[in-house]
Amino acid sequence: MGNARKEKIQFNTPSNIYVVKNGCPVTYPPHWHNAAEFTIILKDGCRYRVSDTFYELKKGDVLLIWPHQIHETVSIPDNAALFVQFSSAIIENSLDLVSISRFLYDCHYISASKEPELAKYITQEILEIKKIHELSDPLSETQCKLCIYDILLKIGNHVLAEAKKETSDDLVSRKRSWKYIHAACNYIMENSSDNITQSEVAKEIGLSTYYFSKLFKQHMNMSFPAYLANIRVRSAASLLLDESISITECAFQAGFQSTTAFNKTFHDITGYSPREYRKLYKQ
């Protein structure tokens, strides 16, 4: 994936949604973009790679690519897939979606055989978006965004349900716990550029530091420092797109306290140094 390049997606102002019109390219090299890309599979034999994971998809399956994720179309038959791309702002402007992004961004493959209802729902919504987009109604952008949010809600409920299967708490306890986690994630997202601590977040939501640490790891499948690091790296990745901002400035604006910590954390999470990542975008 080292030769990945930046794909520039031009949204038609003021729309933040793009629908492929003439079929997906049968092959496309490793690339990334500051947008989400959801693909529905219309024929068997579609082969993709997301980061370092290879997927061979069949008719009815769905592939989910989230903002900043490197991916590649290895090979697909002619007219075998249809995709919709939408601005990351659609996700980032909803704090509840941001708070569960840890789960959303790990979800790439919806199997039609294992999750038939979800795969069918996403497929129908994307086909509806394509239909709305082609009609060019004065309110088509809003209609398309409603479809996107419907899809995100379905996927969000799906990933949360999968995460909750791993806990043995009763339903009432889980709901109470998730309220704390949701509040914590929102607070982290809004204050990630500051030098916030686990104790500060725990106090903000009304829990002891020890219990918050335990609860957070149980529900998010990662520690508080790891989650905060991921949020900051995602913020830094967006800042790196602006060449007028130095890499050092990107680090501090994102909330890192030193360039050394920034470089190491950024590479650990993305697989690239900040300089390499910026170069990828320029290409």
C-alpha cells in the first residue's frame, strides 16, 4: 500500500454527495480521500483491499470505506458495482456518530448472506440516492442526505449491537453505561485539542477515574489514551491537507504535546509519517 495516492473528489457546490453515473472503474490503485465511500455489489467477483485487508465480494454485499482510509479496487467485472461518496462533514457534524466512530470506522464489510436485511437496506437506499440525484430536484441534496443519515443510523445500530454482545451486563445496565460513554466521547471530541486527562473526563461525566477507565475500555475496546490518540490523529490528518500549516503546527493544533509523540502516534495509527501522508495528498 506504500504507493497509495490521493484521489481528489470534487463535490458539486453546494452538494456534499457524489454518485457514480457510468459504473465503477474495473481497477483503481491504492488511494484515499477525505470522504466516505459506500459501494453496493451488483455482480460476483469484486475484489477490493482496505488498508491491509483483502475482500472478495459477491452480489448483494456492501463495502464501507470511511474518511482517510486507504483502499484499492483490485479488480471488478464491468458494471459490477455502484458507489456513493459523501463529505466527512456529514459524519463530523453529528457528535453521536463521532462518539461511536471507533466502531463505525472498523466496519468495512456487510455480507448479504450473514446480514441480509442490513445489506438489502443499504443497497435500496443507495439506489434511491442515485435516483434522486439524477432527477435534480431543487431539494435533492437534502433528500440524499436524509438517505445517508438513514444508512448511518442503521450501520450505527448494527455496530453498537455487535459491541454490546461482548458484555454480560443486563439491558438496563448497558443503556446506563452507554450514556456515560456517549457523554465522555462527546466531551473528548470537543476538547481533544486541549491537554485533557482521563481524570478530567471522568469528573465531567460524574464517575470515578478508576470506574470510568474500566467502563470505557469495556465498551470501546480500547483505553482512553488510545481513543484520544485516534481522535487527535484524525484531526491532524485533516489539518495536513492544508499545506500552509506546518507539520509541527498540525501536531500542536490537534492536541499533541510534542512532535516526537505526534510522529510516532501518527505512524502507529496510519502506517505513514505525517510528511509521507501529506505527500500522498499532494500526489
